[in-house]
Amino acid sequence: MTRAATRMKPEASMTMDQAEHAAEVLKTVAHPLRLRIVAILCEGDEHVTGLSERLGVPQAIVSQQLRLLRMRRLVVVTRENGFAHYHLAEKQLRTLVGCMQRCRVP
């Protein structure tokens, strides 16, 4: 085995629990709108109206997608002054989104 292969092995190995969690995270964000929501939340907290305006999508649809992200515990909500503010619960999503943003667009 080469030195490079030896260095990569610990990072490349994954337990079944880790693989199952990663697959669930990937399934959840594998929707264009949810991925865009996560990308915005990587920049900082946002409320539903702000997300709706930035995405150009009706608030009801954004709320529905946020509900799915909350159910998977990828985002959390705090309520303040009548607004629900969303932020990332899974901080590693920043790395995932950064990787996806560097992918080539066909």
C-alpha cells in the first residue's frame, strides 16, 4: 500500500451508523430547494419570510421544506419577536455545501 493510500484509509472508513446517518443527511438535502435553503443558512440565521424572498418561492413552500429539515434535525428554530429564526443544527453542512458549490455546472 502506498503512503497516500495509508493516509487516506482512516478518513475513508466509516462505521455502519456513520454511513446510515450520512445517507439520511444526503437524502434530506438532495432536493434543489432544500439545498438552497441550507446554503443560505450557512451564511447565517434567517426567518421564513427572508428565505422566501431570497429564494423567490412562496412562504408556504419554504415552510414545508424547513419542516423536513427540522424533522431530520439539520436545522433548528428559535422564536423571537413573532418571527421564527432558523439556523443550522448540523454545522458540517457548511463543508458539504461548500463542496457542492465548487462542483461544475453542466
